[in-house]
Amino acid sequence: MKILLLPVTLIALPLYAQQVVYPLHIGDRWQYSVMVYPPDTPSQSVSARITRDTTMPGGKTYAVITWSGYGATYEYARQSGDSVLEYDPAKQREFLMFDFTRRPGDTVASVPRGSDTMDIVLRSYFPGPPRTWWFYVNQYRKFIDDEYSVAVQDSLGIVGKRPDFGDPFSLTGAIIDGHVYGTIDGIAPGAGQTPREPTLEQNFPNPFNPTTTIRYSLPGRSHATLVVWNTLGQKVATLVDGLEEIGYHEVTFDATGLASGVYFYRLQAGATVLSRKLILMR
């Protein structure tokens, strides 16, 4: 693998090097785990599925996204360049929801809502890979506790939502254009198959707070270690250290007590060493 070192001056360029993919294929699905309170309460599940396309007044086509878990709700979305727009049937108009060309602190949109206004601001950006944007949505300026932050990941869509008042949720798995990511409906990719080589998957969700799932596979019975490091090269957690069986495995990393920031996790199995980056965001 070739490593390309980019000069620091590139930070002044736009945040995107290629068009962001916001998946809107018919059949795409997302499954989320909802963190409910008190902490010992079993988590709940929320899911979204694109069931069909529809043409709205004005002649534009939108994907119909059906949400379930807290009652059925519907959204109508389309992508135009590096922007995602949603259609409001009640007002018979569309509004800009996400703009991936903006910089942190920029207002993406201010949408009239009767006598009030909804503001959408790009709060932060993680260049990745995978590239991730956090948008802050203030649904009604004059209301209290109706704000939320939503994380959007390139090629995966919405991976998390954190309300200022309510239950946050994070992605546990998805099916995008027929490809399975993470675990959805209790089924992980590769189930029932024998791995051909060691693999280390990107953690789900990412960014996360405070727990995330890491999946890896082993083509044979071997001693394996899975360790998390900070950017100073200090070991902060040992998740696996012992003899592991052939097949697919997953572990949960609990970052309670750690500071927000970038961390790295490394799998060593025999002579193979694999590593990836994860982001803790509180």
C-alpha cells in the first residue's frame, strides 16, 4: 500500500475531494440502537428503510424513507451534488438539510416554519476515512429542548443522532445497495462462511459515545490481540488477548472515562497486523 503525504497547506482546500455519497437506493436499510434511561433499562431499536421513489409537485423524484420503532414516520429525500434536500408535504416545498461543502460553524439553512424558523449548522467535520459530518439542527428557534445533532457518514448516511433532550441513538448495522455493514437484524456479514484471511472492520458506530462495536475475523485458530491506543502511542485498553477460534468475532469497546478525540485499534493475529482509527465524540 502506498502512503501519500499531503502538504499542510491543503487544509485550505474544500472539505471534500470527491462527491459525497448519501445512499438513497430502494431497499437500503439502517438499524439503530437507542440509549434509553435509566442506564439499566434495555436498549431499544429504531430502523429506517427506503421503500420506493415518488415524484412530488414540481416533478422532482425523492426516496421515501420509512422510520419505525417510535411509530411509523416518513421522510422524502434526494441528493443534488453535495447536498441532501428533504420535501415537506405539508408546505409542498423542499428545504436544504445537509450541505457537505460547508465548513464547521457555517449555517447550512434557515427554514421558515410558520412564525418560527429551523436552523441547520455544520458543527464539526472529521476527514476520515470515513468522512463524517456533524450537523446541529435547531427545529424551532423559540422553543426549548428541541435541538439535536445528527452525524452523517460518507457512503453510509445517518450514523447517529444526539438530542439535547431525549434518547440518543447510533447505527448498529446497514444494508446499502445490497452490501451488509455491521450487524442488522442480529445477522452479521459473512455468517456461516470461513474467513480467507484476517480482517479488521471499521467500528460501528463511528464517531461514538461511549461504546462501539469492533468486528474482526480469523482464518484459523490462533493467538490474537486487539488493543486500543491514543495518539501519544499509549495503550488505553486491551480488548482481546488470547487463543481465538476460527471465524468472525466482535467485541464492545467502552470508552467511559476517556477524553474525546482520535484513537487507534490494532489487531495482531500471527504475523498479520491490522489497524484502524476510531473517534470518541462526547
